[in-house]
Amino acid sequence: MDWKLSLAGLLIGLLVGTTGMGGGSLMTPLLVLVFGFKPTVAIGTDIVHGAIFKSFGAVQHRRLGHVHARLTAWMLLGSIPFSIAGVAVAWWLTRRYGDGYEHTAKTILGISLVFCGLGLLAKAFLHSAPEDRPFILGPRDRVIAVTTGVVGGFVVGLTSVGSGTVFGLVMILAFPLTGAKIVGTDIFHAAVLLTAAGAGHLVAGSVDLAATGWLLIGSVPGVLIGGRLTVRLPDRSMRMLLAATLTLAGVKLVDPPGANAVVIGSAAVALISVLVALVRWLGSRGVAPAAGTDPA
């Protein structure tokens, strides 16, 4: 099982490093359905694992200039306290109603992500991507960022998913950022938010540290490689990949019959498409003369 955990970590690391999304939505079900973890232990292990490997990705994206630090800070202003509030409400609802509420919340979130993902996929074809210019936050932008933190943080605390998908979705819709900066800012924010949530799970004893270590063996190199892919992929391709990830994460949360086959098959097709596009793009770059050389 150990090397299989590392392989799962590698795949999730590649996905998160490239898109900033889908880690919690896919890793927790993998731990429960494939590796037989108890749901509470799977959630805690996934959060602590996510906090560690996303920190590596956050540092890399920061060095590459893909992180909007002020936007991250304004989102954290709302997300950290309200994620704690979400955990408290989830604890109260579990005591009062059992685990049924969590299934309903995840279904609603999943349906929303599917529709948003399909809408973003259409938008990627219909609209041009924003230019990579400095983005100065105005008063309206700060309000949106804090509100996003409040809602997204509460959702993460309540359902244990969405640290990447919820915030990534709002950044795509509300802010004129390139795909690479959306990914970098998303990962940086998620690393800080999950660190706060992971500390609580460590105190509660709901973390399998051995499994976390095996996952990190694969996920750390995966997120670093994925971070490099965001540099090489054209922005429109990045946005299409983000939209596809949102849709697949939503399908997994709704979990209709055959969801696992749909997610795995679609992920395989997407991975092959990304690799083909990357090879073609690198090939076209190699045809042009190098800077400072005489074509003759």
C-alpha cells in the first residue's frame, strides 16, 4: 500500500501544481474508497498532507511571480476565522443530526462546481485571456476578497473540501488575473489555510502520520513539476484545464453512479491532451531562432 500512496500523492500533486484545484475533492475519496481509511482519519490526513505539500508549491509559485500576495492576505482575513467557525458548526451538526448534513452539503457544492466548470469552459473559447499586468486592489476588490474568504473558509470548515476549487472559481470570475497567477495565488492561500486547519486535526489525533509521509514522497515532486507546467502552458489552455478540473471535482462530490470511472477516464484524457499540447508548444518554440543569433 505504501508505494500506492506515493503514486496517488504524485498524481494529486501534479493536478494541484498545475491547476491549484482538486486536491481535497479527490484525495479524501481516494483514501476512503481505495485505501480503506476511516472518513475522519482520511479528512485529517488529507488536510495535514495538503498543508505540507502545498507549502512547497506556494514557495515555488512565489519565486516564479505567480502569487498576488495582497489578494491572498485579504482572503485569509475572512477564511481563517470562518474555517474555524465552519469546523465548530460541523461538530454541532454532527452531534445533533449525524453525518447526513455533510452528504447534502457536498452534493450542493458539487452540482454548483459542475455548472460553473462548464460555464468557464465555454468562456475560455468565447473570451480572450487577460494580459499579465499588475493588478491593484480597489475597495470593491477587497470586499470581494474578504467575502470570498468568509464563504470559502466556512465551506472548507463545514465540508472539508473546496480549499482550492471555491477560491479558484471566484478568482477566475472576479479578478483580471492570468491562469498562472490564479493557480499560484490559490495554492499560496490554500497552504496557509490548511496549515491552520491541520493543526486542529493534529491536536484531535485524526491524522495518520505514516500515510502522510508516504503521500508526501509523491506529492512534493508532483506539485513542483506541475508548477513548472503553468509556466509553459498558454493561458487559454490553462483556463480550459481549470474549468475541466472544476467540473471533475464537482462530479466527484455529487458522486453519481460511475463517477469514479468518469473522473479517472476524463483525467487520463486531459493529461494526455496537456502533454500533447505541451510537446507541440515546446516544438514550435524550438523552431524560432535563438535570441542574438543570425538566422543565416
